[in-house]
Amino acid sequence: MNALSYALLSMLNRKPFSGYDLKKLMELFWQAKHSQIYPLLTKLEKDELLTFELISQSGKPDKKIYSITDKGVAALKKWIVDEPAAIPVMRDEFLVKLYAIGLADPETARRIFEERLIAKKVTIARLQKEINLMEAQKDDSLTDITNKQFGRYLLYKRKLRLEEEEIEWVHWAISLLP
């Protein structure tokens, strides 16, 4: 199994999702296409690591809601315990442009940084909304490592901090422009 398979199992460990919802959630930490996700879901189902319920929808195609099986939980747990995390792969077009930013005039450079700020602020708003919803539950799930919500909360808080740090860095970089 590859890391994307484990990512899908991780999300399904929290609760059942459709393939579409898994794709949207995946964007938080992984860039995967539908063409990658759906074949993997089929493979994981054949391997009995997940199952699905077919939901009839009027006027739309039927929807599959996937759930992790006990065998899937065991495989996910073994992966978490036994396999060290791989070094992350990073691909960020902004950073490539940044590396050669000296080819741009100051106005264009400023625009590139401003576009990054806007994108980061949108992401922060989305993350903060989700964090607020989690924190509004006022239960122990956010401080209890055994609760399925705990890891999601940690992930959102980490991502929020990274986004906030990048905004600070972008402001600093803009201050260097003429």
C-alpha cells in the first residue's frame, strides 16, 4: 500500500465519507486527483480494508459512502506504529517564482507576494472556521489522544500556524522590495 492509501484510511477512521468528500478533505495535507483516489478506494475495498454503502440519489448518480473495516483499522495502526513517516515532497510554484524573482520588476514582485497573501488569508479563514467548530463542542475530544477528533484538531492547528507564519514572512519579504 502507498501513503495515499493510508491517508484515505486515516480520514475514514474518523468517520465515513464519500469519495468526493475524501478528495476535499485530502487537500488539507495532500494534493490528489479524483483519478488517483477512486481507483485506490476500489482497491482498498477489494482488500477488505474498507466497505461502502450505496446511497440512492434522485436526479444524480448513486453515491458511495465509504467506511473503514476492522482489518483497515489494524492495517492503519500497524503503519502508524511500524513505519517512519517519509520525508515530505514539496512542490510549490510560488517558491519557484520566488527563486527567480529578480527577473521581475518591483511592481510585479509585489503583485506576486500580494496574491500569496490573499490565498493564505482565504486558507486561514477556512481553517479557523473548522477549528472554531471543533472547539465549540466543549468536550474532551480535543485533548484526548484516544478520541478520533484529536488528530484532526492537531492537523488543523498545525496548518493554521504554518499559514500564519507564512503571512508574517510575506510581509517581511514585501518590506525588502524597493
